[in-house]
Amino acid sequence: MPDPRRNPISTGILVLAPAEAPEKWAVRSSDESPAVEAHWGEWVRLAKRILDADALSRDLEGRGDAWDLGHAAGAADASGTDTANPFR
């Protein structure tokens, strides 16, 4: 029985599959596109960085929304004027 850990992983547009070297995995966007090869741990670190960037983006968007809601409720700065949203 073949090792299931060596089966390709498809996420729709990208396919992560075992490379020629047994310790590396290759990502390609289509059959004719060139593959980008790296060790499994490098792909995991890349995915972690993408998730961290997404979390930061969502956090900033949430702060911007909270700022907008506060001003919509009538909050103003100490001088009584509106201040530009620093999160947008």
C-alpha cells in the first residue's frame, strides 16, 4: 500500500505534491507551470506567515470598523471636530 503522506494535496488552484527529491514538496498552479520546490517545514512556515498577515489585516479592519461605529454614535475628539480614521 502506498504511503498516504505522499499523496498530492489540492486546494483548488494550487497543488502540493511530492517532488523528485523525497524530502521536498512541489507547488504548481497548473500542469504546465513550473514547480516551486521546498521542504515541508518551509511550506508550513509560509502558511503560518500568510495566516498571520490575514489575522493582522482582519484586526486592523475590525479596529477601523470600531472607530467608524464610535464616530457614528456621536463620539468626537477633545476639540469637538472629527478626526480622520487612523485605521483606514
